[in-house]
Amino acid sequence: MSQKSNNTESTVSSNTMTEMEQQKGALVEVQGTEDKAKAAAETAADEKKASAKTPVSKDTLAQMKTKCRAWAEKCRGWGRKIRQSAANGKARVQAAWNRVLTEERKAAVRTKGQAIAAKGKAAGNRCKAFVSMVGSKLRAAWNRVLTEKRKAAIKAGWASFSDKCRRAGARVEAWCRKLWQQVVRLWNKVMTEKRKAAIKAKWQLVVEKVRPIFDKCRAVIARQAARVSAAWKKLTCEENKQAVKTKANAFWQAIVSLFRRMGNKLVRMVHNIKERETEEGLRTYKLFYISDYEKEATYLRNMSLKGYHFVRNDGFSFDFIKGEPKNYFYLLDYYKVDPSEEELKQWRQEGWEDIFHAPVNYEGSWHFFRRELSEGDMLEYNENNDSRLELFERLTRNWQGILSVVALCTVFSIVAISMQIALHGFPWMIAVCIVLAAICLLVFLIYLNMYYRTRLRIVDIHNARKQKSAQEDPSAQKRVK
């Protein structure tokens, strides 16, 4: 270590000599770096000596080796388990795949694929033959219409028309040149040297008369600017700034309080629109689509937990009677034909109440049932999914026609807007077309939303039927497994 330090010292000293020759002012910094290097070398030597004085014992080395071996054995065991589980999972997946895709199914899939490919090829060949036939017919018709004589006549007519256009262009160019020459001659005749000198003299007189007026205006503007700047300096002194700040803060607070009062009034108005107290209890206004019967049932249950129990429904409005909070479970079900007395008696025996029924536009009615629940009750009920599915399918079929008509009206109104803009039509006509397009688009979006929600309900009912049939048929379950 001493030899190394001597070598480093010699190199540092040689470097410092060269640096002193080049830059004399850097001597202090180099000496500081030498001292730091010496201190680091001494601390490293001390640490090595201390580590050499305290060797590790053999017992600790043996314990460390045994621990490392034990950890290595554990890691090997974990690796074996992971490999074994991966192999088992692969074997299970392969066995399940072989059970699902048997040779018969593979052959059936191949045959179906070959049949589909053959059909696609046949359709492609038919399309090619049809396209070639149409092309040949079009070529023959084109050749019949445009014969060689007609082509020659068209070419001769085009050549004569182009010659006429060239001659007309040459005439127009010659006429324009003659006209320009005449204009130049007239200008030279009118604007003689005497007249030019007279016009210059008059212009100089006008300039001499206008110049003092311009100077006066500039002086007035300068005085007014000085006055405005002085007034602005007076206004922007510290006292006036504080007064302006206080007034601005007061004005801002007044505006904020005004907007807060207006916001509170709007909130109260909206609350009064959504909910209104009546003699019986409460009337609320809420929109539910026909496919949101479950959300409507949960809304009625939450109102019953607050102490407002459902009585009747009139479109968007719900009437409630105020009472004690009860845990009512509500069920909304559709019946194409009203249930019989026996069915209603059975519902009453099971604890259900038929509160209200609302007629549907087409046929049938929605019935609102409820049942009070206590702790630990398990609800089991049968929903009338067949009637719901029939109603939803009938509604979606009707909405398809409405959507197509509204979409056509929207397209026609957009086309009318573009035509009115292109032809520079009346502004009020363009405004009317824009309003009609907006109304048609809004109606289209509303019916599209209802159609989409109802289609989702239809899919949910079909999935529930499939699950129920799979649970009832054990052979189907075995096949699925």
C-alpha cells in the first residue's frame, strides 16, 4: 500500500508541476485533492488491517454452509413441486381437451369447414361469372353505342370547337390590347405637363393648410394623454389602490352571495319538482324505462325503509303514504291477462300484497306486489318471464320501425341543411332545418337507448332459461362437464 501511495504521490506531483507551468492559480485546489487522496488511502488501509485482525471462526462458517445447503434443498423441493404441478395441470388440460374434442367432433368440424369452403368457392365463382358477364354486356353495349363513325364525328366536333375557342381567344386578346392603347393615349392627352404641375401645386397648398391642423391635433392629443397619465397616477396611489381593492372585494362578495342565493333557489325548485308533499304523504317524479323494473323495485324498497310506502303510479309520478319504516320487498311483474282469483289468493297466503296494477299501452298490465321481510327470511318466488319476453320482443319490433323512420327523417333534414347552405338559401329555412334535425336526432337517441336496454333484458331472460334447463336436465350437465 505504501508503494502504491508513493506512486500516486509522484504522479500527482508531476501533474501538479505541469499544471503550475500552465496555470499558476490552480495550485491550492491540487494540494487539497492530494490531501483527500492520502486520507482515503489511510482509511482503506486501516479497514483492511481491522478486517485481517478479526477472522471468521470455523463454527460460523460451518453454520453458514449448513444453512445455505438447507435453503438450496428447500428451493430444489419447491422447484420439483412447481414442475410436478405444472405437469399435472398440463395433463389435465390435455385430457379435458381430448374429452371435448373427440375424433368424431374433429371430423365433423373438418367436414363443416370443407363444406363452408366449398360453398364460399362456389359463391366466388358465381360472382366472378356474373361480373364477367356484366362486363361483357357493358362492353358490347358501349361498342354498339359508340361506333367508329360516331367516334370520328366526336373527334371532328371537338377539334372544330377547340379551333373556334382559339380564334375567339385571339380576338379577345387583340381587342384588349387596342382598348389599353386607346386608354393610354387618352390619359396622355388629358394629363399634360401643365395639368400635372397644377395638380402638384394644389396638392402642396392642401398639405400646407392641413399641416398646422395636424400639428394642433397632435398637441391636443399629447396634452390629453398627459392629463390622463397624471389622473391615472393619482388613482393608482396606495390609498386609492386600497380603496379600489376594498370596493372590488365587496362587489365580488355581493356577486358570490347572489349566485349562492340563486343556486339555493334552483336546488329548492329542483327538489320541489322531484318531490312534493301531499295530504297522504309524498309524491315523487322519477323516470324508469320499461326494462328497469328491478331498479324501480329497489327504489320503492328504499322509500319504504325511509317510511314512505308506495300506493300508485301514474307514468312518471309515484304516490307514497307516510308511516313507520318497514322492510318491504317489492316485485314488479307483467301479465298479458290479469291473474285469476286463485292465483291472487295463493299470493296472499304466501304473504304478498297486490298493491297496484298499471295498464300497458298495447295489452296487459304491470302488477306491483310487496311482502314484508323479517330477519332471516329467504325469498322464493316465480317471475312471469314468458309474458315479459313476449312484451319486450313486441316492443323491440315496433321500435325498429320507429328507429328506421326517425333515422330517415334525420338524414333528409341533414341533406336539406347542406342543400340550403350550398344554394345560399334563406337563413330562417336553414334554422328550421337545423331544429328539425336536432329534434329527429334526439328522438332517435331516446328510442335507441330504450331499444338497447330492452334487448339486453331479452338476452338476460334467454340466459336464465338456459341455466334453468341445464340445472333441471342432469344429462345436459354431464355433457357440459
